[in-house]
Amino acid sequence: MVRNTVGVIGGGQLARMMIPPAVELGIDIRVLEEAEGMSAEIAATGVGDYRDLDTVLAFAETVDVITFDHEHVPPAILRELVSRGVPVHPGPDALLYAQDKIQMRAKLSELGLPVPDWAAVESADELAAFLADHGGRAVVKTARGGYDGKGVRVVSEASEADDWFLALAEDGRGGALLVEELVSFRRELAQLIARRPSGGSAVWHVVETVQRDGVCAEVIAPAPGAAGRTAEAAAEIATRIADGLGVTGVLAVELFETTDGRILVNELAMRPHNSGHWSIEGAVTSQFEQHLRAVLDLPLGETRQRDEWSVMVNILGGPAEGSLQDRYPAALAAHPEAKFHGYGKEPRPGRKVGHVTVGGDDLDDVVYRARAAAAYFEG
């Protein structure tokens, strides 16, 4: 039986960007949004708490396949869906490693993949010992819930994480923080891969990501100077992770390229990812169409780039007054070559409210035009 109704848990911009390729493929897409008025409301068939089993089960009865806009659905709910025969992609056994950073580090280390030196620490004394062994500075992360720079701190004293240790103690379930060496890196990369439940995968070009205050600000595809061994290494790492963890759908592997030439795994996201938004216009098959193909176990599409370079610039915060749409007349007139995406979100400092993509043959020119187009929506 061909399954063709995809249910997306979470109503954010990632679910929103799945809608156009679903329409083009003739796939029915339904969204369980957390609150009214979210980005993907146009396809929402219900509003409810993804942490409530009955709500999720009722939503699952209306679709053929479950996938996600985020990784926060509790594992117990996902396992109940699977026990009832609901296809869930990625499944709970894989998604665990995107939900819990300590579990992720342990599994990647077990698979022999390159990661920063790390430890799970349950006390300030353990953190202090790690700091002493790693030059007096390290990165501390909460095991769950962090994204876009949240739940991440660079510390030089163990006391700088006291509030997080206190929160773990007050939670009553115990737990640990993840501490990692402070990696000396020259840039950040991201490698996207899509994998089908029946096997078979497809990778895009590795890209360079530029962060601002812990949030992705720009993506350059392909990563400059990354042809050859760097590209091969990134693709090999992503493939080993996807196969080793049994990931289905799109997987984003965030990477450090170190000053001494190594490639280390930083984070994982098991869903379409900000680093792949350029692919909507820049690749033969976008990450969003590919994700739908993958979770429905359909043949995967070609991933080669349409232009020599594609640059995506996030619109962070948005206009100080009015909406993105108020700025469209001037922006579209000045940059007819640019592709603008608005997420239907109210402007707020630091918030991702949209993005702009430009493609072309000259990297410097493409970067300039993408930044100039995005600037119309700032301030």
C-alpha cells in the first residue's frame, strides 16, 4: 500500500517549508501545531500538546506516517506510536541521539567517529577536574533542549554552571551536563544526508555556516575550498552516522573544521535544518522534498547544485516596525534575482523570521547580493 499522508508534529517554519513540495508531489500533509498562529498553520489540522499521549495518538490516526518539525516529542510517546504500528521517521531509537547530547556523544564515540574530547559531569568538582585537564576552559551544554546557542556556555570556572547543576538537582531525576574541550576551529561546516527506511541515501554538498551570537546567520554552498578530501570526509561521517543510528529522513551533521585540519562532529539534527534552506532554490531536490520522499520510502532525488554557488542569509529579528511584507515592494524591486522566504512570525530580536537565497557563478558577488537583499528586512 502506498502511504501518502504525512503528519508533522510541530508547527514551525520547517513544517511550513514542507508544504510546497508536498503540494507539488500530490502528498497530503497535516500538521499538529503547538499553538494557534504558528508558521505552518496553513496545513494545521489540530492544535495540541505534543507531550500528551492522547493528543498525539489522535493525530496519528489521521495520517500514514509521522515525522517532525523538532526533536522534542517524548521518547515514551514515540515508542507507543511504534508499538501501535504507526510508521515514525526518524524512529525513537534514532531520535534519542538528537534529543540527548550525552547519549549522542557516547554513541558517536562508540561508532569511532571524530568528536571533541568530552565527559558527562554531575557536579562542580567533576567539571573542575575536566577544566584542569583541558587548559582551564571548556564548553558546557545542557544534555537536552538546547538549540540556537541556548543551553551552551563557555566556562573557565566550575561555578559558572552552578545554576544548571542546581536545576538538575531540583528536577528530581538527577542527570548530568555535557562538557567538551574548547575546540580551536577555523570554520563550521554542515553536511546533510537523507536516508530511506528501506536503505539508500543521498548527500548534498558540504556547506559552510556562519554563526552570529550562537545562531546561524549565513550558509555558503558548497563550502569554499572544501572539494576533495574535506567533502569526502564530511559525506563519509554523515553516512556512517545515518547508517549507524538508523536515521530515516533528513539528517544534518554540524561539524568543526579545526585549525589543524581535522573534521569533528559538533551537533546532530534529525529533520530538515537551517543549513539546508539554500537547497530550496539551489539544488535539484530540496531538503524538504527529499525529507518527504525519505519518510514515505520513495526513491530519493538528485542533490546536485543548480548554480556554482548558493548563499542563504537568515533574516534575524526582522523590521523594528511593521512586517516583512511591508518591505517586499522595495526588496523585490531592488533584488529580482533573490528568493525571499517569510515564516509568518512576528519580529523579535534574534528570532529567525525568514531567509533570502541568491545563486550565481561569482562567490563574492553572490554573498554581496544575498546580504544586501536581507538588509531590506532589518532595522
